[in-house]
Amino acid sequence: MADRSRSSSSTGSPAPKKRRRSAFTPPSTVRLRDDQGERVRSGGDTVHAEDGERLQKVLARAGFGSRRACEALISSGRVTVDGQVVVTQGVRVDPARQVVHVDGRRLQLDEGKTTVVLHKPRKVVSAMSDPEGRRDLSEFAGRYEQRLYHVGRLDYETEGLLLLTNDGELAHRLTHPSFEIAKTYVCRFDAPGGPPRSLVRTLREGVDLEDGPARADKARVLAQDGREAVVEVTLHEGRNRIVRRMFASQGFELTRLVRTRIGPVLLGELAPGEMREVTDKELGTLMAEVGL
């Protein structure tokens, strides 16, 4: 019979001793409780800001419903703070410093940031000043206390949706070609007898321009009466006068061009010269599209 008292080690060396935990070794997770005794998530990558606001209060102020509704959002794992899912009630956050997402949509919690929609009229320069003395964007940006800057441009004869903001990071990403935010335009032009059936297909398949090929993601005829036609196109590119040049390549000169959409932001019923602040939903979706 084998000797059960012998060590299982073939070398006969004693088994290593279990290392004792030092009284000075901190636990991997520190459990905190808020002022109502509720446990909050913490640790080395904690999102809890002791002097911040309750997360459910921040969500409620951002328009996500009552406190109970916001608590349900948190409990269901739909809220992240600084990239970490928070499911525990009572977490406090610093709105000016931390990044909060709901269902992947960024919340703009910095009350100092303003982003507005302008329906730029025709014959307005997309600049804050013009050496030739033409109408410029300062006329509209001056309606706000914050110093706003335009995001991208519309040419002098083109009207429609233009964003103004004081959020430098958002403006940079919206104009950076790597993000390719979709933009939609409504195009009017003379078309005696109606536009050729091949026009929409040609715009989708792509046309050759002097600075390279250009292609519409979407194109459709909105109206025609035998004299004029209205076509809606959506594309991601932002080259100078690209929509006008695409139609010109097919023999059509646009008599009116209106940008109606940038990403999730719609021009809607704004009249030329009118402005509005973007909604929380529009802004959150727009920020998510550019990785903020």
C-alpha cells in the first residue's frame, strides 16, 4: 500500500507556503456608500465623483424623464460614464469633466457649449467677415452671447442648414474627412420635358469631375412638371461646390440648391435667416457619429 503521508512531489521538496496577505495591501474594489446608504461602484477605475451630482438627476435634467425613469435606465445597463457601464444607483458624476452616454448617445452636459442651426440665406458669405462688404455670418452669430463659429461652408448662392458652435472638438470632427457625415441637398433645375431617366442612376453610380470621381449615396426625383425638376441627393463628400459640379457634368445648371440635413440634424421648417438650438437627441446622435 502506498504511503499516503508522503508528499505528492516527486522531488520530495516541501509544498510552497500560501502567501499571507499584507495588512497594507488595499482591496481590489473599494465599496463606497452615498449619503443615503446606497452602495456605489468604485475602485481603481471609479467613475464616482464624491462632490458631483447624482447620475439620475443629471439624466433627468438632460430630458430622460423622471428620477424613477432615469433609475430604470441605469439599472438596465443603458448608461455609461467615461466608458464604464453603471448599474448601481447613487453614483455621482461631474458633468463638466465626465462623459456620459445613454444607449451609445453622448450627452452634452457642459452648459457652456452651444450648437445652433442656421438657415443660411442665399447671397450670404460663409465667413464671419467679408472684405467685399457682403452679408456674412456675424449677422446671425451675434444673436448669441457665446462666440460661435461656423462648421463647414455653403457657397454664396446656396442656402440651407449650417451649424454654428463654440464646441471646438465637435467642429473639428464634423469637418474632418475621416468621419464623412452624410449631408442631404434639394436641387432645382430647368428640365424641359422632364429629367432623363438615367440621371438619378448616373448620380448614384458616380460622375467624373476635374478633381476626381464623385458619387451620391442616394438620389431621387422629388418633383417635375415638364419645365423644372427637383432632385434630392445625399452624399458624404464635402468638396467645394461638389453638388453643383455633379449636375453640371450632366448638363444641368442648378437654379436653387438647399442643404436640408447634416447627419441627424434637420433644417425642418426654419425660414431663411432663422435659427434654433439643436435638440439634445440631435446633438447626442451627431456626437456619437463622430466618436465623441
